[in-house]
Amino acid sequence: PITFAEFMERALYGPGGFYERPPVGREGHFVTSPHVHPIFAELLMRAFSELWADLGRPDPFPVVEVGAGDGTFALDLVRLAAERDLPLSYTAIERSPGARERLLELGLEVAAALPEKLERTVVFANELLDNLPFRRVRVTGAGLVEVRVGAEGDAIVEVETPADEDLAAAAPTLDVGQEATVPVGALKFVDAVAGTLRTGYVLVIDYGSVEGGSAGEVHGYRRHRVLGDVLTDPGGSDITAGVDLATISRRAVGARLQAHSPTRQRDALLALGFADWNDQQRERQHSLMGTDEAADAVRIWEGRSRASLLVDPQGLGRLWWLLMSSAGLPAPAWHLRASTRVFD
């Protein structure tokens, strides 16, 4: 039997794996915030602009997106930077050759891994950590076991084996019958960023928990539907679980990064001006009603409805934003507003 992390590595990122071709977008298996409405990228550009100022306005201004997907966010960001004369130097990082090929077709700078040294840079990852390989543990009557993946005839099955000492030390405290994930891939990501980032910020956005312990059940996505069975048809569906952001923060601090307090996406986007944008769109919508441009009013209403999903506390608004930085860099003003929920 192999660890669940090894199974994920092969099923998601190996030859023929789920991420060999970008599965995100309305025509794919699931959507993320950039696909909902372009206002997401516009507000992120405001956030990045503040980080750029705090870094001393470097020219060029490197932004590295790890897990760039189908490039939707990247293209919006590059366009917005050009409109604002921001000297953006964007690089997309993707592990799968097929994903890199697609991003190259879009005219983007693409790499397979982080560069060896990053100076005055922002590293960004949107809904990446939940897909990085993790190991699974479970408490049975016999104690803590690791849930591995093995074969039984032609079937792929769970196999329980005694948890080794390192895994047991990393696992949260559980009761009998409970299980959890140990985010070995996400921790490796933090170590890699800390090892290459000399000066800069890291912003990760994901779902999970900030209180430690089990952050969510293991599940999959295929054709916009949640799957409970992630062992059948490896490579045919996403594999994910909520991220324990408390563990990520501790690892960042141990790697000599600052971990600023996590904030909900709803609060972060409101701090960056979502409400003002929505009010302006609503006023424009009302001004067009009853005119020859009423069809545009309907389109604005539809856009506002989609954008509201970004701040819906039961939807994408519940995602967590975790900002980390190299030593000595301040938290930006938008982060302070989001943390204190002062949006005026």
C-alpha cells in the first residue's frame, strides 16, 4: 500500500492525471473565484498594488502565481496592470506539462517550479493548498492508524496501517472514529516559498479551518458535483480536503516568515472596495432601466448577482485569506481593515 499523498500525487499530477489539462472553468469540473466575475481580479490588483508600495515599488514588480489553472486570473491581472501602468512581471507556476502548455498558448510566462531566489515579489496561490498531497490518519479501537491506498483484486481500497512516529506527532488530537488529514504537500510548499523568498509577501486563499485540528472531509469534484468516493477512477476527478491554516501559519513562522492573521474572503473583498463597486453598478443599472439600453441594465444585474457569490458567507465568501511575509514587512492597510472589519 502507498500513502494517500502518493496516491494523490499520481492521480492529480502524474501522466494522465486530473491536472494534466486545466479542469477549472464553466466548461470544466469546477469554478473558482476568478471565473465568477472579473471584479475578483480587479480587487486583487488593488491588494497587490498596496503590497507593491510596501515593497518600495520595484520595477519590474514580480508576481508569481502557483497553480495558475487555465489562466483566467492571470489574463485579467496582466490586462489590469497594463491599464494602470503597473510594471507587472507575471509568472505562472504549474507542475503538469499539459497545464504549462495551455498557459504558454495564452502568451504567459510559465515555469514548472519556483525560481531559486525571489526579491521584492508577491507569491499568490488561489485554492491550491487543498489539492496538494496529504496523508490521512484515523483513530480506531487499536489506536492511531494511517489510511493508505492498496489493491484488492481489481479494486483500489483503503488499507489501515500503524501510523509511524513522525506522522503521529503531526496529527491532530482525535477521538475514536474520527479521522484527519496531515497536509504534507502544503507544508512542503511553505518550506519551498520560505527558502526562495528573500523579500516579499505570500497570499494563499483556501477553504478550511484556522483553529487547528481536522479541517474538512476528503472528497472530490467532477462535472461540478461533489464526490465521496475518490479512489475509483484515479485521474478522473479532483481530490481535496479543507486546509488546516493554523498548521500552515505555524510552519511559516518556523521557517522565519511572518504569518499575519487570516481573514475571510468576504471581509478582504469588502476592505478592498467591493461594496463601493456594487453600489456604482447598481446606480448604473437603475439609470439604464426604462431606456433604450435596458438590456445593458439586465446584464449589469446578472453580473452583480454573480459577483455577490464572491462575498456570500455560505459560499466563496467563507474562504480564508492567509497573508505571510518576510521579516520586517508590514501588513498592508487592506489587511488591517479586513481584520478589524472596518470597510469605510
